Amino acid sequence: MLLKLRVRNFNGAGLKVDAPAVAALQERCHATWRAVAAYLMDSGTVLDAESVQQVVAPAFQPDVFLSHGRGDREQVLQLAVMLEQLGLTVFVDSCLWLNAYTVQQELDESLSARRNSPGTHHFHYHRVVRTSASLHMVFNAALQRLIDGCELFLHLEGEAEALRTCVEDGRHAGAPWVLSELMFARHLPRRGRPRLTLEALKSEADDGVAFGAPEAAHALEWEVLERAIADTTGFPTTSYAHDHPVFLDHLYGKLPLSEQERRLLGWL
């Protein structure tokens, strides 16, 4: 990951995206989930992060990782489509987490049901807890790998939604996975863009630059991000001089980047 950016007051109500494009993205999410569910329900499956990662996102590394609360899902999908139209590869966290509880229930019924109670939903408590913890740890590891390899981590903070980490209880529509993503991104070492220069021949031990403090995260208002999308819509997706997305460089130009961050981007 190169940069972490918090977008305040996200409100994608004004985004104009063709419904078929959003439907196609949703179908991709559902296809991923069908593959994950089929893999997990296979009796020969060994539950490990490496194999689940290959099912979730085989040979895929996003430019942008979108982290968001539940209430903003429809608008976030529209934003993801717009970013893809600008030439970016995008991963939306809820594409993995949305159906986690459904898959968990299927696993419980398969692995944790009391065999002496046919036709009922009576489970062995300890088996349920164990499979639930294992499943969520594996999903968490898969997401962390995607965050680690992306260039930009975008946390979309809805207008009326504060970060809630509580378990749903009928009063809150929380997204507990957001806390895990933010904590991981906070401490993740930052990596620069690959550059075809003499510096690229240096050993990896020479380029250990990290930003560990939470205060290093940048933040901007949703209107700024929305304007950046509008500014670059219709432009070539990459620069003629560099194979970097035009949109991302345009967006970074609006941030008060440190000298270290400019070096990671190859601007110095």
C-alpha cells in the first residue's frame, strides 16, 4: 500500500452510473461468493488463508481498495464502477464480507449440527465458535493481502454513519470488519511505485520507508474526490510518459503529501 485516504461525508447520491454496469459488478461479487461458498462446503477443503485468497481474487491485485460501512453499499458500488471506467482495478470490501454470515450458517449446518436432532437447527456451541473464528480470521487475512498490495486505500466515511464496531443488535447496522481494515492499514509499511531507474537495482533492504503513526493518514471531503473523478473522466487512463493511472496522480496532487510520499510516488 502506498497511501491511505479517509473520505469524509461520503454521499454518492449524485453519481451517474449505468445500472447495467453496477449490475455487472454485483454479479462479479456474487460469482466470487458462489465460488467461495462452493470451496468451503467441499468436504475435502482445508480452511487456510492461502487457498481462500486464490478463490477470492486469483491473480488479481487492485489499484484501489474501498472500505465502507453497510449503509453505503449501493453508492460505493457506483463509485467502484466509475473508478474502473477511469482505468483502475478496484476491490470493494463488502464483496467479501456481505454474505459472510450466510456462509457461516451453511458451515454450521454442515459441520456443527447435532446429528441426533434431525430437522432442527441445534448446534454444538464449541464447534460453531471454532468454525466462526476460523472463517473470519481467514477472510480477514485474504483482505489484508489485498490491502497490502493496493496503491490506494480509500475509507469512505458516510455522512451520518460513525464507525461502529458493535455486533448488530437491531439498533445498529455496524460494519465490524472496517475496524480491522483500518487498524491493519494504519500499521502497514508504505511501498513506492516500481520505477525503471538505477534505484530499482538496489537491494530491497535500502528502501524501507514506513509511516506508522495514525496521524499520517490523509483526509479530504467527498466533494474533492467527486471533482477529481469528473476532471479526469474522458482522459486517457494512463499518462503517455508513465504507466500510472492519470486519476490517481490527479487526486494525489490535491493532498499535502510529505517528501517521503512524493518519493514513493516517484515525483522526486
